[in-house]
Amino acid sequence: MRYAFLTHLAYHGASMRMRDLARLTQVSKSTIEHYRIRGLLRARRTAAGDWDYPEDAPRAITLIHRRLTPMGFHLDAIKAILNTYSLEEIEERLRSLTAPQFRAWVDEVNGAAVYGHDL
């Protein structure tokens, strides 16, 4: 029941606290914090000192943790991708690329991130 409530929050415009985000995405709080510190996730500090994540955070975490990182993207490259493309554009690109095109994109993005070039 709790999971259904969290899913409802995540997909109906409500922001989420880290503990709820961790439960929903099944990604550890320390990993979520690491992504926030590295600039991969946006969050705002509440008056109580908690981090409050926007409604698209579960989708972003899933994309980062379950798709892009295992595919060979470095975190700096993922940050560059997230700063360049919307989540929808990234997902569409992942669906539409052939294996060689995808490998070339990974190499291009990782190289740009390492050398500080724009995508």
C-alpha cells in the first residue's frame, strides 16, 4: 500500500523526501545523495533541513541508475546529457539508436565530459 501511495506522489506532481524516493526507486539514500551532490538531481532544502526532490526525480534516478550507468556512461557524461536533453529526449534516443550508433554516442559523450567540451 505504501508503494502505491509513493507511486501516486511521484507521478502526480508532488515532491518527495529522500527516504520515500529511495523506497520507490529501490536505490540507496547514499546513492541518491551522491547523485544530488554531483549535480545529477535537483533538490531543495526544506525549512526542517530535509531535501525535497521534484516530481521527475524517480524517473531521473531510474534512468541514471538502471540505464545510463550500466550502459557505460560516466557520471560527468550523464550530467552533461541531463543538462543538454530532457528526460523524454534521452529515453527516445536510447530507444532509437542501433548498437553501433549507441556505442558512438557513449564514446562521444564520455569524451566530451572528460575534456570539458559541449555536447
